[in-house]
Amino acid sequence: MNRLLNARSDRYAGWTVYVVSIALTLVACAVAVVLRLFSTTDLPFQTFAALIGVIITAIITGVLLKGQSRAERRQKEQAEIFKEKLATYNRFLDALRRYVTEPNARTKKEVIFHSMAIRMHSGADVIDALDDHIIRLIKETGGKDANEEVAALVESLNAIACIFARELYGDTSVSANSLKEFVVAINGALDETSEEEKLSDAASDEKEDKEAASRGVAVTGWQEKLDSLQKQGWRYMPADDAFSLQSDASPVVISVYRKNGKYVVQAAKGDDSEFSQRLKNEFKGSRRYGTWWRELPIGSYGVNQGQLLTTLPSNDRARASVIKWIDKLLNTIN
């Protein structure tokens, strides 16, 4: 209310100044005309002419300054609105981040609350577009397929960011097109098992091997297994404390080698993140892009560093563990 009264007072004061200035100018002009008609000298006329010029200059300056002050006020108001919109959008994105990383009733309510705040700064078309992407995020976060969830997350967040960019900066060049390559990169990011999970996996592996041994499961000889793999089209390629299996009929490479002080079994298929994700879903372990790996417990079975290839032919327990994982991976690949 005070701001409105002050604005009216300033407006009335401005009009009063203009009226007085115009009246004085008219009076000065009349006096100058009279002096010009009835005076024989040029000095009074020149004096009043100069006075008229000063008054006119003052009026023009006042008009320009008033227009400038209006522009400055309008610019200041727009800057305040921009800052408030930016803060509102940032608060919304922060609430959305909390919900995506920890979806529950509380974080969902925060998203709803901040979505309502955005309605104060946006038009109906913007609100409708935002609602579509927010609803998609809420529906698809926590889905069964990790790759589909990441794709929905990336595309929806990108679309929301593009909407905010157009609203804040008027940038109409941005778009919410499919970010396939970005999704592939995110899906291929390192997904490594924690130390606690590795210990749990090793214990499960050892228990499985022990049960197999107690049932008297026959352990295939190492050379016999290699001959069988060769008949299936797999080439055995030994290396320094490691070996790999490759086939012309399959793009997958299976390896056993030492990594970070532990022997691991690995399957790699280029940059195919769906392949490594499928293996991780089925066998746990770690993955990155098209590569999946899991630690083997054979170090506990008497296989020491540098002795993998020499120990497998004679160590039944270690050989059974390695062959078990080779067979599991071959069954999955086939």
C-alpha cells in the first residue's frame, strides 16, 4: 500500500514539475516576443532566448531522466523476478534429486510441494510439460529394469532442464531429444561390488563348492575340459598367470586373471552394457560398460600368485570352481 501511495505521489509531483516548466516557458516566450517588438536593443531578447533554451533543455533532461528511472525500476523488478524463479527452479531440482536417490513418501511430498511453487512463475503450457515429465519420473523410478530406469531418468531430467532454460534465458535452441549415447555411457559407468558384498559372494561360492564336493561330483580334468571347449569352437589362450577363451562364433571373451590381489573370472562383450548388466543381475559381481567380473575363492583353495596355470591341473577344488564359472557363463552366452 505504501509503495502504491509513493508511486502515485511521485507521479503527481512529476506532472506538477512539467506543468510549471511549460508555464514558465510560455511566459518566457511571451516576454521575449514583447521585448523583440518594443525594444530597440537585442540584449533583453537574447537573454530571454537563452533562458528559454535553458528551460527547454531542463524539460527534455527531466523527461529523459524519468524514462531512465522507469527503465531502471523495470529492470530491477525483472532481475528480482529472475532471481526468484531461479531459486524456485533450483529448490525443485534439489527436491527431485532427493526423491530420485531416495524415493519415499516424504521426498515425494517435497517434489509435489515444489512443483506447486513453480506454478507461480510459469504458464499453463510449461506446467503441463513439466507435469508430464515429473509423472514419468515418479512412475518409472525404482523400476525392475535398471537400463530403462536410467533412460527415463536422463531423458526426463534433460527435458525439465531444457524447459527451465527456455523460461529463464529464452533459449529456444535447446531440445529434449533422446540422449541415447549419454544413456549408454551412464549405464556403462563403473558398478563395483562393495567389500562386504564381495565377502558374502565368496562365502556363498565356497559353500556351493563344498556342497558339490560332498555330493561326490566328478571333477573334470583340466586338459579334458580344454579339449571339450576346443570342440565347441573356443580357443584357449594362456598368458602370465591368466588365460582367456575366445571363439569366432561369439563376440564374448571369457578370462580368469589376477586383479587387486584376487583371482577373478570375467566376461567381456565390447561396450554392450546390457550384456554386463544381465550378468550382474544373474551372478552379482561388478561391471563396467560391456565387461563383467567376479572374484573367485580359489586363493583360499591353494592357488597362489603366479601359479594359476600350473595349479589348475592338479588342484581339484580350484579347478572345479573355475570350470563351474566357465560353464555358467557359457550357458548364459548360449
